Amino acid sequence: MQNELLGEIRLKISAGTASAAELQLWEEWISQPHIQSQQFVSEEEIEQRLRIDMAKPDWESFLEQQKHNLIHYEETGMAQPNNSDALLRRTLPGRPARNLTVKLIAAIIIGIILSTAAYLSIRKKEKETHLLAVVEYKTIYSPVGKTTEYTLPDGSKVWLNTNTTLRYPEKFTDCNRKVELNGEAYFDVVKDEERPFIVLTDSSETRVLGTRFNVDAYKGSGILKVALLEGAVLVGKRDESVPNKLEPGEQMVFNNGSFSVEKMSKPEETTAWQRDSFAFDQARLADIMHKLAQYYNFNVQIDKEIENDRYTVGVTERSVPVNLILRGLARTKGFRIYPEKNSISPGETIMILKNE
């Protein structure tokens, strides 16, 4: 019964009418362990071998072996060997050979080989089609001094902070939704349990199913932060097999190769930039100054003695000129700015010094 069914499938494969289920059944049959690669031979060699002692025929095994020869050499790309002495010496004990029987069996074998070749051709075309399917990517950029809102192909929303780049495929795969980030972005991810949403940076990977979180990963800053506002995320280095899980209100900070998890007292201040404002809660002076420098496009050097001092700064709109913000901070936080100017030009360098 099985042979009849396989015979019907073979004919359909030859005609190019086999269904996906029939192709799968055929593939499962030809991949059985006992049908491992043997040498592939010509029709003349088949006839010659069948005439050798045929006392106890095991035709099904023999036919399977011959068919699998073609699969082995087609898939590995190896040349078919000419030396068939080993198989010529193989005995197929059984009935006395008859020319008609030999011709018939040889024809059956050749038919299996041809149908298998047709199947392999179909599978090869499928592989080539898959390889030729080029993934098209898009890149969005939020320029200096701007915030950009965008909707991704799956409906997830992303807000890009100043001088931030996001790269993503025009169409997400069936397995995941992967994007690449340089800068800072806030994500509101549509839930999809079958396709995790993955944010890649130079040094980290953040994986979620559906949640709201912020990733701060500017190249060259030496610091990366992932803050979770809602849901759950898995965060780790890109080469780590076991990531760390964050709970809402927690923030993971990568700094010079090490990481720590911090509880945020005011999580909403992490995304103040999304509302076009600044807000800092017990933040390092170095972090505050770098955020200002990123948005207003200037360079900053900070006295080592005070760069780790922590300050709280209330919500300040980003439309306020930077020189006014710096003056206010210097007056209330106990440091000085050099040079003191009424305006700061793009690309200019200022110094934050300890009060003497």
C-alpha cells in the first residue's frame, strides 16, 4: 500500500502536480536513516548488477539506495564516482535473472531516479528563490535639535531623540521584528507573542513582546541605558546567551563593559525628551551635560572632580536657549562655565569647572 502511494506521488512530482503535503511525505521517505548515500550508477550498470546472483531479493531496499544516490550527490555537489566495483560485487540473491525482469526493474529504478531528480529540482528552485529574496531596509534619522515620531510596519510607534538613526526592514519576518538603533528612542510596541520585537545597538540586545521602553545608545558615549516603563523586556550584551529581565520602573545601565540595574524614582522623566523637555532625577553631572550637548550640538569637557556629582533638574522646555540653561545650573549647582558667553555656536567647546 505504501509503495503504491509513493508511486503515485513520484508520478505527480514528475508531472509537477504534487501538493505540499505529498512533497513533504516524499522528503520524509527519502530521508530515512536506512536510505543513506550509496554510489549512483547508469542504466547499463543497473542491468549488469541485477544479473548477478539474485537468490534473496530485497528490492525495496535496493531501489531506495539507488534513488538516494542521486539526492546525496545533488545536495553535496560531489561528482558521481565512476568506480562501482564495490556495488558490482554486491550480491542480490534471488530468482534466476530474466532479461524482461531485469529490463523492468531497471526501468523502475531509472523512473525513481528521474522523479527524484524532478523533486530535487523543485527543492533547489525553492532554495534559490529564498536566497534571492533580498530584504529591503529603511533608515530614518532625527536631526540635531529635533524629535521624530514614526510608525513601524507592524504598527509599533517609535520616537527618535535628537541625532538618532533607526534602521529596520520594510517588512518584518515571520520570526521576529528586528531594528537597529544608534542614539535614543522610545518604543511603544504592538504585542505579538509569535514575533518578539528586538532592538540591537552596538553592544546590546533588547527583546520584548509588547511593551513601552526607552533605549539610550549613542555611539561613542560609552554608556547605554534601557529603561522599562511598562511590560517586560530581556536585555543583555549581544554575545550573551542569557539576558537579564527588567521589571517596570527599572533601568539597566551599561558603563565601560559592566552593567547594573537601578530603580527609577521618576520613570516618566526618562522620556521627558519625547515631550520636547529636559528632566533629570539624581543624574550625574556628566550625563546632564552630555544630553544638553547632544541636543544643542556643542562639545563639553567636565572637571573629573565633579563629573559624578548628582543633581535633580526640574522639567525644562528644550526651546529655552542653552546658554540660559547652563547659567541657571551653574548658579544653583555650584560649578562654573568657561568661557562665559551669551550664546554657544554649533560645534563649540565649553568647559564645566569646579568652583574654586
